[in-house]
Amino acid sequence: MYRIMLADDEGIVIDSVKYIIEKEFGDTCVIEYAKTGRSVIELAEKFRPDIAIMDIQMPGINGIEAMKEIRKSNENVLFIVMSAYDKFGYATEAIRLGVVEYIMKPMKKDKLLETLKIAMDRVDKERNRRSNDLMIMEKLETVVPIIENGLVYNILFQDHFTEDTDNYKNLLGIEENYYYMMAVVYGDDQDGNHMTNAVGSSVRMQKYYQDVRNCIKEYFNCAIGSIMANKIAVLVPCDKATLDYNDRIELIDRARNLIRYLKKQVDASFRIGIGSVGEMKNMSKSYADALKTLVLTTGSVAHADDLAMHCSYDEDYPVDLEKKIFEKVECGDANSAVASAQSFFDWLIGAGGQQIDDVRLKVLEMVLWAERIVYEKGGMTYRLNVRQDYLSTVVAITDYEVLRKWFIDKITVCCTNARGNQTRKELSIIECAKEYIGQNYNKDISLVDVSREVNISPYYFSKVFKDETGWNFIEYLTNIRIEKAKELLLNTECSMKEICVMVGYSEPNYFSRSFKKNVGVTPTEYKEGKMNGELS
């Protein structure tokens, strides 16, 4: 259906144009008309035409000025201009307004119909584009919350790689490098520092989640997680590495306003905890701090930076450098960890008024903390006496460069242990598995039996075993059995049946087929060939 508006001060023109359109297009068009510039503007506001056929010369406001006014409220309307005046100025202005065609009176029927068909085709294309846009928007309304929840989930459970985080940011259009987390907590009511009926309200909140999500989006440009118990985690991008006093006050006020708005929309009480600003890798801690603020206070909104929740440092203390050392130790990046440790030690000995005992103590603290990280990753086995010489060694060192070397050596060892942990574990597993197979190859053992012996799942054991030995379990076991059978064939007088049982086969025929498949000859042929010198 096309809405067509006719604007001309001559009734006969309106009637003839209306007749032509209705005869050609029938019920696909709804036609309205006006005879003055003012009335056509008023008609356009309520009729919202798709196509307007406009005369230039009308009483009062002329057609060009009327088109300008109509365009202000209806940017998609298509104009067809008809005029008895072949004036360059009119034509130029009409073109600037984006008219489909400028037709001279008296207009020809074929020209009018041709122009209308072009306009109708453009209306159809615009409607299809708009429909597709709405469809995409509708899909985004479904997909975006899923993507946002995936990002928040990865942050909270630290289950992400940098590549994943970058993909989430690209999909959500997040360009900032700093963020903070908010914990939106709800319940029936607030009792001190906790919310009542957390379980019941979390169930009830499921049907209000979209409403709550929309409310939060009105106050914060953010990524919102799904409901977890009676909590919703919110990631807020930030263009600053830290928030000053005024920023923090504005943020708290905005959170308070959000709570008031939420209470009007949803039958529940709300509190909001806000964590500190940091990089993406620190957002799990930011969320933990956001929750902690609500435990330490009874207010409806609390900010981590207002509470004594973090260690304070001297202004020149290299906090970021210290963090970098431990981060690189954890991932086993020895080169980066050592480079950062060298810079940190330079700062230690260069700090004004620093005593060697202070440096000794700090170095010892750093090494013990780095080792703790590796212990927790399973990269080292803790023994009470493993550090028995640390204190005496450090105290005895009087030269800074000797102390530096001790410090760097320990950091390097930590990185090596952290990096080699998984490899050593897998090699240990394989050695244990080989030993077990070597002791039990003559029994009816299976992959499950061996994986149970080394205490890992059959699926993981199968992968590790193949990666490290180049054989799958059955191939390796068969090879062991065949090699043992060869020894018994050449060095004993045992019968074929006895040897078959001794190497783990219960069926002599199957043993013979397996032997020939792997060796190329039958057990009997192998023994005779060896004895006669026919086989090498």
C-alpha cells in the first residue's frame, strides 16, 4: 500500500491525476490532496505520505518551501514536482531537495505513470531495508546479551585468553582499555549488610531480568551478565586508569539514581557495590571487591576506593613492575620476568636512604612469593627444608650485585618450573604407565587399567601417551608382547601355547596372527629362521 499526496491549486489537475493513479494502481494506493501550501504541510504531518506530487505555484506558501517543511518531519518522503514554469532556479532547488522527477505541465499520462513506478520501487526498497534493519536489531536484542554474558562469565571465572577477550570487545564495540565491575544485588528487603530472601527473589527476578537489564543500560554503557543467585555482574568500560574524587562521587550518585529507578520498575530492593578501575585481567578482583564493599557497609551503594581494602604504597613504589614480575613467573616467561626483576632491583638499590637490610628483606619476600605462585600451579613440590639456606645466604651477602644475582637466579628457576610443570607431569605419567605395562603385559590389561594406575582419565591418558610415545596404547602393548615373545622363542624350550600365555594372549591362533602381522612371519618360522641364520 502506497500513501500518495497530491498538492495543486487546480481541482481539475487533482481529479485527473487521481483518476490516472486509481485506474492504473487500483487499491494499492491511498490518495489524499490539498490545494494550498499551508494545508499540504498540515496534511503531510498527519497523512505521512510515501510519495508527494507537488505543484510549484500554490496560494500562500509555494511548493518548494512546502517541500522544505515537509522534509523536516518526513525525511523519507519522495517528491515528484509538476510545474508550468520551466525556471532554472526552481529545478535546481527541487533537485537539491531530492525530487524523483521534475515534470512540466501539461503532464503526459505515460510520463506520470513511469515516474510513479520509479518512486514506488524506491519506496519498496526503503521498506525492505528498514525491515531488514529491524530484523537485525531484533536479532541483536537476542544475541548481544549472550555475548555480554560470555564476556562477564570469562572475567569472573578467569576462563579466557587474550584472543577471546579481544573478540568479545570487537563484537560489542568496546574500545576502552580500562574497566570496573559493579555487583547489583537484590532481595525482598535489606537487613543490615545483606538482602533478605535471596533465593526466592533470585527465582522471581528471572521474569524481570530484561527490565532490570534495560534499566541498567539507561544509566551505564556496560556489558551485563546473567543472574547468578541474587546477583548480576556488570562490566563498565572506562577511559581513565583511575577515578578521582569527583568522578567517584558522580559514579556513586548515578548508581543511587539507578537503584531508585529499579525500585520503581521491579518489586525488590537493590544494592550496588562498585570495584576499582583496572585492566581486563584484573576485573575478577574488581568484582570480588565490589561484593566485599557490600559486606563491609550497610549503604545502598558502596565503592571499593572509599574503603580500606587495598595496600597503600609510597608514591614512587613500582607497583606495576612488581605485578608484572609475578604475572610473568606464573606463565613461565623467564625473559620478561628477569627483565622486570632487573628493573625492580635497580629501583631497590636506587631508592633514597635504602639500607641493605631493607633490600635483603624485599628480595627474600619477592622470591618466596614467586615460589608460592609456582607451588600453587603444581610446578614445585613443597618440602619444609627446601629453603633452609635462604635466610642465612641472603643475610651473608654484603654486595648488591651478588644479591642481584641470587634474586635473578631464583626468579629464573621459578619460571622454568612453572613452564615445565605440565611437561614433567606428563613425562612422569608416561614413565609410570610404561613401568606398569612392563610388569603386567602378560595379563589381560586395558587402557582403563593403565589410566587408573596413573590416576588420570582414559581419554586424557590416551592422548598424552600417543603424543609422548608415538604409539597408541594397543600398539605399544602389542609391541612389548611381541618383543617378549621373540626372546622366549629364541631362549627357551617353551611350547608355542606356553609362550602365548606368558606374553598375555589367551588364544594361540590370535597370537600367531598378531605375531605375523607385526614381524612378517609366524612364530615357528621366526624361530626356525633365526636358528638357521635365515633371519637377521
